[in-house]
Amino acid sequence: MPADGTALIALISAGAALAGAAISQAVALWQSDLERKHQHRIHLRTKYEELSDYISEEFLWQAKLHKTEVARSTSGEGIPLVPFPVHSRRATALAHVYFPVLRKPCQDYLKACVHFHVMLVEGQEGMSGGSVLLNAAARDKAAFDNASNALAAARNALDKAVITHAETYAGS
């Protein structure tokens, strides 16, 4: 019987050691998974902030248009120096890669920005100076108002979508 008791103690000791090693590995895997999820959330938050920055930069693009004027060339013709809305394109690319629920609002905003840009460039034909906004409005007031209203509506829809989904992607 003493040999059986020693064998039993050895089996219990070996089983405890194996169980300890298994539990240790399980805890390490669990911690690794938690760290991976945490890093993923940090990455999404960073990209969401980047998307928001691009949207804000695009709003500054609109504000800069108030100060943009048609430059005169040496021949006296106006050269429209209307900057292109690149930040809305970058925001749309981020939405396609990281934020599927923001794809449509970003695409709609990009389309409205491009349409507004085209309307501004076309509104400079035949102009020899002055504000690009005033020139476009003077050339075709209805087109200017339509493009401006579409841009404002798309911007409002995008802002609403960004705020609505902020907790999902950038929540703490």
C-alpha cells in the first residue's frame, strides 16, 4: 500500500503541474486576445479621428473659397485657381477601408464637393478677376444655389452619421 500512496501522490503532483501549465497558457492566450482587441480599438479610434480631421479640413476648403480670387494672366485673361476638394476624397477612402456605415455619407459628400468644384470652375469662364464664389453666383445663380444647398445637405448628413457612429468606432 505504501507504494500505491506514493504513486497516487506522484500522479496528483504531475496532474497539478500539468493543470497549472494549461491554466497559465490559457490565461496568456486570453491576455493576448484582450491586448489584440485593445490595439484594434486604438487603431480604429485613430482612423476615425483621421477621418474627422479630413472632414474638418474640407470645411476649411469651403471657407478658403471665400478668399480665392481669379488670377489674371499676362494676356489679361482670368485663370481660375479653384483648389480641388482632396480631403473629402481621403475621408471617403478611409470610410471604404475602415467604416462601412460611413461609405454612403462620405461618397455623397465627395460627390457634392466635386459638383460644387465643377460649378465654381465653370463659373469662372469669361471672368477676368474677382472672387470665384461671386463670379460663379453671378454667372448662374440657380446652379450656385443648387450646388451650395446640395453641399450643405451632404455635409449635414455626413456630420450626423459621424456623430451617430462615434461611440462604435471611437468610444473609450
